Amino acid sequence: MLKQLAAYGVSKTSGLSLDFYFVTNDSLKAQHLADELEKSGSHSNPVHRSSKDKGLWVLTANSSRVNMDSISLNNWTATECELGYKNDCQFQGWSPVTE
């Protein structure tokens, strides 16, 4: 992903907002995670059922700016994965916000 972003002029010192999401089997777990994300400075969207699997709940969110070097991005990802784990939600991935 970093190589693809570099083709568009994104460097290691660039900071981008990221869209990211989690899934879980319980809407209350997702809502609790959303509350924690808001406290940490991310913006969370309303929790909703997965359109592909009605047994799953999805939480999408948007981060503040994250530096696009591999260390910063890996640290951010590890933090999100840990937060998801603590709330019994699975981190599913991220994508850069196009501005």
C-alpha cells in the first residue's frame, strides 16, 4: 500500500486520515468500541449490520492523520487491533481517505 501511495506523491512524512473498520457478533460490543474510538480522537460512524452476513455488526471509523512511514503505520495498526481485541471486535483493515 505504501508503494502505491508513493506513486501518488505520498511520502514517509505525509500524514493521511484513514478509514478503517471492525466486525463483531454483537451490536453492543461495536458500540462500546465506537465510544472508545471517539475518546481516542477518531470519528466513528453508526454501527450497522453487515450487508453480507446478518450475524455480524460493522463499525466504520475515520482516524486523525497518521504518518505514512512503515513504523508509524504499523504502530497505529497494532493499537487498533489491540483495541478491537479488548472489545471482542475484529479489525478488518484500513484505506486512505481521498481528499
